[in-house]
Amino acid sequence: MAYTTLKTLFLSACLASWGIAAQSAACTAIPSWTIDDVHISFRNPTQANFTLTNTLTKITEDISCKLEFATLCEIRGTPQDKDLYIHLQARNEDVWFNVTSPYTCDGK
């Protein structure tokens, strides 16, 4: 039985298209997320639990997912954000997160 605890990983949003990244300063509120209280269990059932906070909306959610092949999970949508995609991969004491969501700026 192994548990891995990580505190406060800061992840930036992946923008919906490359054109958004090149826009002017009019786009000042780009979402990002913090991940806290990560607990990974490699015993049966293998599972990941963590909290996810959208720093723009200040909404925090408790997230739990079963680890496929004892190493990864994918979450397509959460109760608070139906478009959010979370990819988590764990290996020993290392945990990687990828958090993405479509984003538009100034209606583009």
C-alpha cells in the first residue's frame, strides 16, 4: 500500500486555439486551476482523490477517479464544469496532471 500526497500544483489552462494565445491584453481573465490534497492509493481499488479549484471562478470540487492499469485516469467533465478535461498519470511517487477546458476571449 502506497500513498502519495502532493500539495498545491498549479496548472494553467490550455487555450481552445493558438489564436487565443496571441491576443492582446483585452484577455485578462484566463482560467487556471490549483490542485490540492492529492491522495493516490495503489491498493485495490487503485484510486486518486484530490481537490480542484478554478482560480478564476473560485469554485472548488472534490474529485475522485479509479486508476486504470493502476497508473492513469481521465475525467471528462465535472459537476461544476461539463467541458473540463482532466488527465492524471501516476507512477510511484510522481503524479502528472493535465487540465484543459475550451476558452474564448472577447467572444472569439
